[in-house]
Amino acid sequence: MKTIADRIAVVTGAGSGIGRATSVALAERGAVLVLADIDQSGMEETARMIAAAGGMVSCHQVNVADQEAMKTFAAEVERLHGRAHIVVNNAGIGILDDFVDSNLDDFRKVVDINLWGVVYGSKFFLPLMLKAGEGHIVNISSLAGIISTPGMVSYGTTKFAVRGFSESLRAELAGRNIGVTSVHPGMIRTNIAKASKVVDTALQGRMVEWFERYGRPPSLVANKIVAAIESNRMRVLVTPETYLMDAFKRTAPTLAEAFNAQFMNRFRKAINPQYGNRQAAKSDSGRPKKAASVPASSTEKSDLAA
Ligand SMILES: NC(=O)c1ccc[n+]([C@@H]2O[C@H](COP(=O)([O-])OP(=O)(O)OC[C@H]3O[C@@H](n4cnc5c(N)ncnc54)[C@H](O)[C@@H]3O)[C@@H](O)[C@H]2O)c1
């Protein structure tokens, strides 16, 4: 899209961090902002910032993981504006927990928000873009969608999927005047570390501290998103660690993954010396007994009973 001014821009997760900064950046370019978030007060704060600068904005309390709510939201935007041009599928959460100990409800929640939220946002707003004759979909992935992150299997699963979804959709929409971009930030100073469920509390404290100290400002991501919409870029990398790991992964994929796993596991052990011990103890006690200690007849019986 060459022009953002006067275009209708929908941003999910607009009540904080990257979503807020992107909403403000799009409003500064003259877009009409449609904000969505589950957190009403955060979203209203973003709306106040936009309105104070003279922008046009509306707020919609929506859970992106709720298919019907997202469908209704798109219908509401169609009723209000007739069409939509830009959708930034940004709302997301993180859960830090080792897969072996994790519960599947948490895994499902991450998939519902981080992946299905992106799919619903694209699916229900795409007809409004086709109606407008032009559009751009921006999906927020992560550095965790480029290289694996131990302790974040559910998060990584969704972020790799968002990248695959975005590239597939971009290919399908080529020639229809609708672009698709996947965005891969590294560490950004937002609320995500605080808002994430982190089972290891020592780790959460350190993460919050690290994000505050070393995280880059969300405006950095926002400005790159605006530029990507204007120049129809397939992929946006943000922060030096993302560029570095992306290059490493392309040139030596196995080595890059092994290095990252070692680094992350050592990092966690340095924060919490108990890390890994619990799992080792668990897997020792859970080791199967030798086959010879189980009488052949009883095995046959239980097989028959099953
Ligand atoms: N901060 C980082 O370092 C970083 C790095 C890579 C990727 N990301 C991604 O960027 C996106 C934005 O995260 P952020 O860092 O700004 O975090 P944040 O916690 O500051 O903001 C996330 C926003 O999403 C909203 N949200 C959460 N669940 C929702 C739901 N079900 N429906 C609607 N809104 C919901 C929250 O209320 C919040 O306003 C996420 O997809 C995240 O995975 C962040």
C-alpha cells in the first residue's frame, strides 16, 4: 500500500506495547484507527493518546481467540466504515514452562490466542480488504518463529506457524493488491514478560528485569511495520539478536539450533541452579522396569484383558 492516510487500520492487542505503538504510528500517518483488545482500560489509554494528537479512533473489546466475537467485530467494522485496509494481528501471550511438565490447557490457550487470533483476524477482515480493492495484513511472529526457544514450546509453535501462515497467504494473495507481512521482533520493552505465565518465578523476575534493561522500544517495531506496509515487505526483522540468529540459522541451521539450546539452558541454570534437577529426578524415577522382571504370563494376561 503506497498510502496509509485515510485508510481504515485495525490493530489487535492495541492496549499495550507493540500494539499501542503501532496504533499511534499508523494514526500519525493519517490512518483511522480501529482498536481491539481484551483489556478495555489499556485500549482506552491508547485511544486517548491518538485522539489527543487529533487522530480518529474507536475501541472494541474483543477476545481474538473467540471465533464468533472476531466475526462480529469484523461485521461491526464493516457497518461503521464499510471496509478495512490494514489489519495488524498483534495480540499475543507467552507461557514459559517446560513441555514435559506443562498442562495442555495452557498450550491450547497460547495456540488459541497467538495462532487462531491471527487466522480469525485475517479470515474475517480479508473480505473487507477485497471490497476496498487494496489492503495489507501484518502478523506478529517473533524471533521465536525463526529459532527454537527451550521452555517456550507452545509459544514457538505458534510463532513458527504464524510465519508459515503469513507466507502461504501472501503467495495466495499475490496479484490481488493485498500484501502480507510477518514481523519478527527480538526483545522489546513491553508488558509481555510481566503478563506471561512463567512457572519458574526466579526466571520471571529476571526476565522482567532484562526486558526493562535491554529491551528495545516498541516504537522501533511500529516504525518498521509502517515501512513494511508502505513497501509491501514479506518479512520484517527487528533488533540485532534477530538479525544475528536469522543469519546463523540460514548458514548453519543445526549448529545454530544447538548453540541456542545450550545458551538458553545455561542461562536458565545460571538463574536457577535447581533448573533441570527436577526433570532429571522425575525421569529417573519414571524409568520403565526391566522387561525380565515382569512375568511373561502376566504380560500376556494384561494384553488379553486390554
Ligand atoms: N515484547 C517482545 O519482546 C516480543 C517479541 C517478539 C514478539 N512479540 C509479540 O508481539 C505481540 C505483542 O506483544 P507485546 O510485547 O506488545 O505484549 P503486551 O503484553 O505488552 O501486549 C499484548 C496485548 O495483547 C492483549 N491481549 C492478550 N490476549 C488477548 C486476547 N485474547 N484478545 C485480545 N487482546 C489480547 C493484551 O491485553 C495486551 O494489551 C505478541 O504477539 C508477542 O508475542 C513480543
